[in-house]
Amino acid sequence: MSASTDLFEEIVRMRRAGEPAALCTVLLARGSTPGKDAMKMLVRGDGSILGSVGGGCVEADAIEMALEVIQTDRAQTRSFRLTQRDLPDSGLICGGQVTILAEPVVPPVLVLLGGGHVSGAAVRVAKECGLRVAVCDTREDYANKGLHPLADECFAGTWEEAVARYAPARHHYLVIVTRGHKDDADALRAVWQHNCEPKYLGMIGSLAKKATLDRILADEGVPADWLAQVRTPIGLSIGAKASGEIAVSLLAELVQLRRLGGAKAAASGHESGHPASV
């Protein structure tokens, strides 16, 4: 990365690539502080930065806050006092106070493993919710911009190739909506093999279907605790049946996860599943 790279150009690039980042901005600086009003620093998911909010220990704390924001996808504001008394190990003698806002600037990426009717509806709803969306399928006829014009990316290839494209997927929602049980198992197996750690991992279908696939994958050595994290059925329990309704329930769950956090989302799943074939 060139030292002359413009911060806002980098934000645009990262948004297009779906790479996680948070922007730190000095909202208020009082007294003698190295950071001045409106100074900005971009923090990437790997902890690297572009720009500055003044340097020193405050900047280190701002980076830590930004990484939390990337993880939770929710903005934070903190005030720091820059005095020897408040930070005895810092060596600071400025005697000022600085308030910093850290906000996510790259939305999570919804990766739909399967390009059928549910995915088609999910793409449309997801874009209304401000998410980036990728559609993957083993069939090129089901993973193309002609069929999914609002998708940010379409990819046709094996499930292993599709998952490898996004691994480790820490800034992603991975949703398995393939055409059948075998493809579901292949996609889920690929997610495990590539050590993906998505914000959300869901698979369309019923609890009975999931139990069957759990037994198959467990016999292959996939740990039970890993399989337990897979959300099946997907979406909030609104009695959804049609593809559009399932898409609405799925995106409602993802919005809930994004805005309210994991504990709330984990407490409200479907009591009955959706059709396994899409």
C-alpha cells in the first residue's frame, strides 16, 4: 500500500472487495492533544492502518476499539484523558481530552451457496438492507449476473472452490441454499475443511434434515461442536413458506444479528423448517 494512498479511495476499494474496516474520527479535542478535530484513521481487519488520530497510546486504544467495531459491526465512541495522572505508564503530559468515533465502513458480505429461487429473493432483500451479496453455484446458469443482476459477485464452480474464494470468511454470512441434500453436505464439508469462521453460518431445511447431515459429516470426522453452530432452519420464525417469505425471514435474522448482537439472534430461530430443495 502506497503511503500516498487516499483514505477515502481505500475505503471505496475495500467496500468493493468486501474487506472489513472501521473508520476512526476525532470528534472533539480539548486542551493540548496530539489528535485534532476531524483527524481520521482507517483500521483494516488485520489491524493495519491508514491515516492517524494523533499517535501514541490513544491511537493504540483507538485501533483496539476499531477492531471491536469490525467484529460487532456497531459503532462506538470513547473519550480519552491525556494526562500523566490518568495514564501513568504513557508518559503523556499533554493535559487534554480527545473523543473518538469508530464506525464500520464495510458492510458484511452475504454469501449464498446456491443460486435458486430463495437466493434470488434473498439477493433483492439483502441489497435493500445494505449488504454486499455473492451468489455461488455449481451450475453457471444459476450463478450469473443475468439471473441475479443485483448481486455484487456471481461465481460458478465446485463448492470447494466457492468456499475457498471467501475463506476464512470472518466478515461474512454464509448461507447454504443448494438444490439438494448431497450438495448441502458438500458445501458444509467445504466450509469446515477451509476453517471458515463466518459471523453467521446457516443451512436451509428442517431439523430432521440437519440431523441426517450431522450424522454423515460426524462419521467423516467433523466435530459435533462445530456442526452445532450451523443454524437450521434459517431465518426468524414467521411461518415462511414461499421463497420470498423465506428470504425476508433470513434477512430479518441477519439484521437482528447485525444490529442487536449474537445472543438475541441465537434465541429466536424457526420451530419448523423450510423446504430442503430450492
